[in-house]
Amino acid sequence: MAYVSTKSTPSRKPPLNESTPLGWVKVNMFSTLFSSVLSIFVLIAIFFTLKSLLTWGIFDGVWIADSRRECFSISIDGACWAGIIAWFDSIFYGLYPRDEIWRINLGGILLVIWMVPLWLPRVQGKVFIGFSAVALYPFLAGYLFSGGDKGIFVQVMISGAIVCIAALTINAAIGYFKNDNLANFIIQRLGKNDATEKQQRNILLGILAACVVAVFIWQLSWIEKSISWTRWGGLFLTFVIAGVGIASALPGGILLALGRRSKLKAVSILSIGFIEIFRSVPLITVLFMATTMFPLFMPEGIVLNKLVQVIIAVCLFNACYMAETVRAGLQAIPKGQFEGAHTIGLGYWGTMGLIIMPQALKHMIPNIVGTFIGLLKDTTLVSIIGLFDLLNILRTISRDKPWLGLHQETLVFGALIFFILCFAMSKYSRHLEEKLSTSHK
Amino acid sequence: MKLTTLLTSVAAVAAMAFAGVASASAESTLEIVKKRGHVRCQVGPASPGYYFLDSKGEWQGLDVANCHAVAAAIFGDISKLEIQSVSTQARFTSLANGDSDLLSRTATWTMSRDTQLGIDFLTPTFYDGQGFTVPKDSGIKTGMDLKGAKVCVTSGTTTESNLNDFSRTNNLNISAVTFEDFNVRDETYLQGGCDAVTGDKSSMAGNISAFPVPGDHLILPDTLSKEPLAPAVRHGDNQWADIVRWAQFAMINAEELGITSANVDDLKANSKNPSIRRMLGVEGDLHKGLGLEKDWAYNIIKQVGNYGENYDRYMGNGPQGIGIPREGSSNALWTKGGLMYSPPMR
Amino acid sequence: MATGVSGSEAVRVKPQEKFNFFQDERVRSVFFQILTVAIVGWLAWFLASNTAQNLDKRGLSFGFEFLDLVAPFDPDFKLISFTAGVDTYWRIFIIGILNTLYISFLAIIGMSFLGFSLGIMRLSNNWLISKVALAYVEIARNVPLLIQIIFWYSVIYAVLPRLKQSLDLSFGAELAFLNIRGLYVPWPVLGDLLWMTFLALAIAAIATYLFRRWVQKRQDLTGKSFPLLLPSAAILIIFPGLVFLLTGSPLSWDIPELKGFNFVGGASLPRAFIALLIALIFYHSAYLAEAVRAGILSVNKGQGEAAMAIGLRPNKVFSLVTIPQAMPAIVPPMISLWMNVVKNSSLATAIGYADLVAVYMQTSLNTAGHAIEIVGMTMGFYMITSLTISGLLNIYNKRVQLVER
């Protein structure tokens, strides 16, 4: 008993740790002398950079003016954002006739409506939503943007797309509010719950066909003014090129990657050759090739316009990069998965489509999005061969009489737009990766 | 296999949907244009005065007015026009390949181009000459002062070879700094990257008006070359060449006769002058030779204006003009001592 | 088993076997391969025949004779001499390749250094430093390279002084100048006997190498270390220096000097070159920084802790334990980034640096025509470069794998 102290020792003060702001600063920024010196140096540098940037861009910036001269007269050192504001429509829609801009907006809104159900909980058939967006939406949007006469094939696809978007929206609403899907809902409403599966399917197909025919008849009278590709431009054109590239790079890349890993020698050699050729050359040479050599490749009478040439080049180029990304993902799948799939009797496409690809794609999300970001950034190269994408429009501002010589502001604005888009994409991919991750960490 | 077949057929159909199927060359350009419903016209990357985009996304300029005039002559509607922008290097091959019907892009009419590239030049829209721009405080008074200087120039143009010739003839040892883009060329010059810029005097005048302090720069008196800037069409379709040529002449002739976009309606109804009446299609059958409608010239004047109006608007002192004086220059009407002359329309 | 098959089953199996001939994997494989080759072959033939027809129609020809023609222009940056009006397109091609390789080489060195530093900064304990590095990486990676190149070319460079106010980088000694037109530095003029100095340098290098091996061996055997830095430096500097002086200093400098409109003498780097170099380094180092960071993080934490436990100091732990183990994860992405540098240097065409694409694929194509030949040659160069670099990568991977297992 005597060894035990009767008084408890006073508790020691907690060490200066990260729980207090001051402690956090000390631990994370001033832990050693060297670190402190660095921190102070960096702080000063940040202060002056931010100060001059803010002064130029915001405090001294001119927002309302009719010309660059007027900007100068208001503030000689500040940024002249008024030029950007005056050109706002052109930056987003390029040379698109101003009366028809609603078509671009509508196309964008439709895409959002189409894709939003992918993010809603409890909505069924998400894979179909994705596929239909790639397979049908381009026809609807393509006609909306370019207008003119439409061939019978395009008419059918447009009808399909309109029915599809309507069905998907209703389906999403039913899924979100009632936790059900459209097919069941219709069957229940018709009171055909007890019918055989085959009958139910026939009823649904019948309704679908009726809708498509109805829409087809309606759209016969729907004709938009034709707008040439030469009037496409600005951020809109950047999105079109990047969108087509993204939508075709993934399927193309998967096919090429499977081809490369194929046991069939001829297929794999051809795939490797194709992939390696495009991966080893710069995109700008592929674009030059497309514009100088495609006209020679085409049979007499067929003329591809420059936009189509560029889009083909971008798709081929990015499919090859995507193929390597997919291949890396496939290599990470353990052999047991292939063997397991074979054991339960799945064929090649079954194994790939149902077992391997879903797992591989999940692993690859960051890399796939990385390739997409690269694609988006690469679209700026089309300005070198004369398309009016975002960068080219921004550079054209400096050739407009009132804004002659406006270079810095436009470049900074362009950099900012790309930064926001790319940064958001990469952050979202990281979020998606965590969400889909099934591995135990 | 089914999947592949399906994909291939879809791709093929999609490709066909996008690919315009051009007709065989047996058809005349006019027929092709009429069937297509619009004229295809090529200009360059924006250059003030000649062709530039305004903030509404519309092309404007003296060379664009040529495109408008052709569309007005054929369709009576200047909006029936598709304007493409081609780079300096691609312009002639692009026209020869059939990408467009008309190249109206400050191209200098030279013998080799006219005879070797499968294209034909028409009437010059603008008579220009190559010169130098220098900073006023550099003390340079003539081209001979440029010994050993660095001169900024755009690549792949006659401008570049004229500069080389000038340097060799006068033993000046000038080194050329070449650029693909006007923007970059002028920026480099402004920041002191070269001692002088060389280019067509007119376009330099336009560019100087855009510099922060226009008064600090000077165009030297030397003229290195003749630069008749003319539109061009593909070689071999004379009817089409006639249409473009006479669309231009109509604008010059209208100025000579005093017809403007403002008074053309009045003159068409009331004028007693047979020249005016013939030109505006009130009497005579001038339009038949071109294969156009009776009021083709009326449409041009009404919707595009005469040559002088366009000059003032884009090259002269209009709000978008770049301020090149017309008085006493080659671009004045022949009646005022210039070279703008139209054969009689009768 | 076969004997036990009943009649009815045999009947059922038989047609299936017949069908199996087409289902047989080998047959199907041969069939598909022939089909693929046929389709690709037909496509190639189709394109080739179209091309031949189109060339014929336009009165163009195919052939490489144009390489012997005199090129009617003069590239404004070149590492080998070019006489306007005498030299040919072939020489333009060589000049373009050299220019591309030259800027790529410098950019690769720069981005490797910067990328490693940034990668290490990203892992710094100092919160501020790691966040600054992160901001750098995010900005550089999320803005298109083309915008960055134009930015460096036109915006940042605007702060440089004009010709008459050139910045003297040698602090008044008037040796190196920086102005709006580029960077001007002295250039060595080699004397006759200079080879002896180089020989001495080589001998000194070999001697240093042997000395280091000896020190290493001695340390392995006895555990005693021997000062390394000072003796090596002495060998490397004193011996060649003596030889240099004894042979009469056979080296002089060509110093840039302002004459009339320009600096004459020395070596100069044009502004487009510097802007492109900065942009390439800035852009690619961000990617390398991420690769370096991932590589270092991939090394098991226990390795570092174990090294600490045996008493190594933190910087020794880093350089002797962590980095060597991280290298196998860093090198493959780094080498593919090197390849990207070579490819992306082609964006030079936007600001007028005379790289291969600009002088050959643009200007030469414009003046000489022959699109197919020129595009093919240009792409061929990039493919060969790429194959060489990926070959190096394979060799490295093999060596690393051998060491590991």
C-alpha cells in the first residue's frame, strides 16, 4: 500500500498537436528550420502571384466597354474582359446562325434528359440507357444540328430516338418514384399480369412499334433549315468532336484490345500493327494525313468534308490509345475468371461481355477518363488545320476590328474553361472509382 | 460475326449519311451549285478588311462581298452561301480538288499560279503592293536601311519570295522570320521580335490601325511588287468564270453609273439611262448569256452594294473599315485615275 | 466408355460430330483469319487503287525524286548549314529531324529533373509545399498543351526586354543576352589540340570509376569508409586542367555582340524554341511527378521503417532504399512520357519553330506536293523513334525482372 501514491499525478498538458489550428500550422509547415524557411518563401511567392493576378484580372479588369481602346482608356494594365463578353455567343456556338441556337441548346438538354437517369437511384435498365445514348442520340442530335433533308435510315433512327427518350424518361420517373420499371408498369395497367411471358413481350413490342410508327409519321413534317458544318464552331464544335471521339473510342478500343489479345494470329498481328502505328505518331500528323490524303483515298465522286475527315482521324487515334488502356485492364483480370467462365459454358463473347469486361472496365475507370481528358484537350489541335473550335474562335477575337490584339484575356479564358472541364472529369472519375470499388481495403 | 457485320453496315450507312456524294464532272459548276442550293466560297483565317468574323459569327469583308455577290446573282439571296476558311498553304489545292466553287482570299494573280495550278484568276478586287512596316523611332527611312535586319513574313506566300528577291537584288542580307499566322507575326513584331514586317501595304495598314499606338509605325515608300488580289475559280468551266467575273464587273459598273443599294429600286423603276436599264434587266437579254435570272445584277447591287460602297465599308473609313485612302490609288475608278474599270455591259 | 454407348445415343452424337467440323476451333480459327486478312487486303487494295486513280486524274506522280530538288525556302532554325537556292528537300528533312530531336532531348532532360523534384515535393511533410506541387500538377495537366505553348509564346514572353535593352545574363560581363528575340550565349570555338584535353578527361573519368570501385570494395570488406567526393573531384579537375593549360589553352569563345539590327556571333535560341521548351517541360513534368509519386508510394512502408531501424538517416533511407525500389514502377511511365515529348514537340508548327512537321510536312508539302511520300516519311520517323524508345523500355523491363526474381 505504501508504494501507491495517494495523490494522482497532475495530467500533463497535451502536446502541441494538430488538433489546434496553431499546432496544425506548426506541425505541417514549420516542423524544421529548413521547412520553415521554405514555407515562408513559398507564402511570399504565393502572395505576390495572387496579388498581381487578381489586380490584373479582377480589380483592374474592365467588364463593360465597346472596344479594346475603351478598355485601355479605363484601365491600361487591367484585363479587358469586355471583349470576351461581346463574343460570348461566338465562343459557345461559333458561327452558328443566331436564330437557330435553340437547336444546339435543345440538343444539349435532350442529352442531359437522356443521361440523367443514369445517376438516379432505383432506376432500372441503366446499361440500356448508356447503349441507347451512344446508338440513337447521335442521329437525333446530328439532324438537330445540321438539318436539311433526311434519308429514310436517318428518319427511322430519329423516330427510334424520340420514342427511346420518352420511354426512358417515363421509365426513370416510374423507377424513381415507384421503384418499378416501365414494362411492368404497362403490363399492370393493362391488367395482363397473368399472361404468359411471351404474350407480355408481344404486347410491349406492339406498343413500341405503334409508338415508333406514330412518331415516324409525325417527323415526316419536321424539317429544319440546313446548316453547313462550316458554321459549327466554338465550344459546341469542341464538344461535338470530343463527344463523337469519346463515344466511339471506347467500343473501338475494346475491339482493338480484344483483337490484340486474340489467339488468332492474323487478327492479333493486324491489331498490333494498327495500334502501334497510330500510337507512335503525333496527332497533328494524323490530322494532316486526314486532310491531305483522305481525298486521294476516296473513290471518285465521294467527297468527305473537313469536319468528317477530322472526326475520323480523332476517332482512329483515340481508339488506339483506348485499346492500350483496355488491354492493361484485361491483363489485371486473374486467369481464374476466364477459366471459371469457360467452366459454366460461356463462349468467347459471353465470357468477355458478361464476366471479364465489367470487371476490367471498373478497374480502368481512372485510365479511361484520363484518355477522355486527353481527347478533350487534343481537340484544340483542329484549330491548326482551320476548324473554328474553341481555341480558334478565341484567337479570332483578336482579328475583330473593335477587339484587335486581344490575346491574353482570350487565352486565359480558354485555359480556364478547359481546366474546369478536365478537372471536373478527373475528380468525378476518382469519386466513381471509390463508389464502385468492391475490393476490401 | 453477326455483331461485326452489323457494326460494319452501320458504319457504312453512317459514312454515307455524312458523305456528300458529289456529282460527276460532266455537270457544269452552275448546275451543281443550283442543285446544292448554295455557293461554296473560300476565304482565309480572319484578316481585317478582307474577311473577318464579327461578334455575331458572320463573315464580312471586301473579299466576302465577292462571295455574297455571286450568291445574290445566282439565287437572289446572299444567305445561300457557305463560307469556308482555308489556310494559305491549302488554298489552291483545295479549290482544285473541288472543295469549293470560288476562292476569294487575297490571292495574288501570278502567271505561274494561273497557268500551272489548274485554276483561273478573274478580275482583281484590290490592287496592292508589298511594302515594309517599321517602328517610327527606328530611324529607318527606306528599304535600303534594312541591311542585316530581321523581317517578319508569313510563310508560303509570294511575299516571302519577293522579300528574298529584294534582299538579293540590293545585297541587304535580310533574314526572314516566317509565320503561319498573321496574329503571331504582328505580335512578334510589336514585341520587337523583328525590325520590320513585310506584307501587302493594304493589309499592313489595317493591322497598324489595330496596334496599341498606331502613330508609332510607318509604312516605307518602297514597293517590292505588284499584288493584284483576285478571286479564282477552277480551270475549265468558262460559264462559271463568266458569272463570277461579271458579278464583280456589275459592282464596278454600278459605281460608275452611280447606282447604289439605296437608289437601285428607284433607278430600276424610273431611270431613262439605257445602260442602267440594260444592267438592271429592265430591257435587253444580257442575263441569258450567263444562264441567270433577269434581275441578277439588281440583286447584287440591292443586297451587296456597288464596289465603292463595299470599299468604304471594309477598306475605307466605315465603322469596320481599316482606313486605307482610295483617292489617287490604283483602287479608284478609272474615271478618277485608278484601275477599277469594267467593260461596258451591253 | 465408347463401348458402352447405346445405339440411340450414337445416332444422336453422329450428326453433332459432323457439325463439329465447323465448330472445331482450328477450322474456325483458320476461317476467321482468312476472312480478316481478306477484308483488310481488300480494303488496302481499294484505297491503293483509288489513290492511283486520283493521282492519275490530277496529273500527279508518285516517287521520291523530289527529294533531289532544290528547296525554295530557308528554315529559320537549323543545326547544320543550309544554303538557300542550293540545298535540297532531303536536307530540309534532315534539318527537321535534327530540330525535333534537339528540342525533345533538352525537354526530356528538363522535364525529368523537374518531374522528380515535383514528385518528391508532392510527398513532402510540409503541407504548403505539397499543396503547391499539387496545384502545379493539376494546372499543367488540365490545360491543353497547345494553349500552354501559345501562352508561353505570346504572354509570358511579352515581359522580356526589347533588343536595345537586352538583359545581360552575365551581370555586366556582356557574354550572354536575353531579349525578346531569344537567348544569345557564347559558343566554344575548338582549337587544334583540344582533343588532348578530352583524352585527359576520359582518362580521369576511368580513374575515378576505378577509385570508386576500390572504395566500395574496401568498405564491403572492412566496413571502413573512405572519403570519396574530394579525391574524385581532384582527379577529374586537376589532370585535364593541367593538360589543357600545357597544350596552350586551345579553346576560345565566340561571344554574341550587338551589331546593327542583331546579335552576331555566339549561339542563339529563337523565342519559339524557348517557349516550346518551357511548355513541354512544364506540361510533361506534371505527369512525371504523378508517376514518381505513385512509384514511391508503391514501395512497402515497412522497407523505409526497417531502414530507419538499422540506423540509416532519412535522406539515406530515401536514396538507398526507397528510390531504388521505386524505380521499376517509375521508369516505364517515364519512358513513355519521353516518347510523348518527342511527339508533342510537333505542336511547334503553331508558333513557327522549324521542327520536322513544320518544315517538312507543312512548308515542303506545300511547295513540293507529294503528300503521300512526305506524310509517310514523317510518320516513319516518329514510328522509328517510338520503336527505339519502346525497345529500350523492354530491355530495362527484362533487366529489372531478372533482378527481382
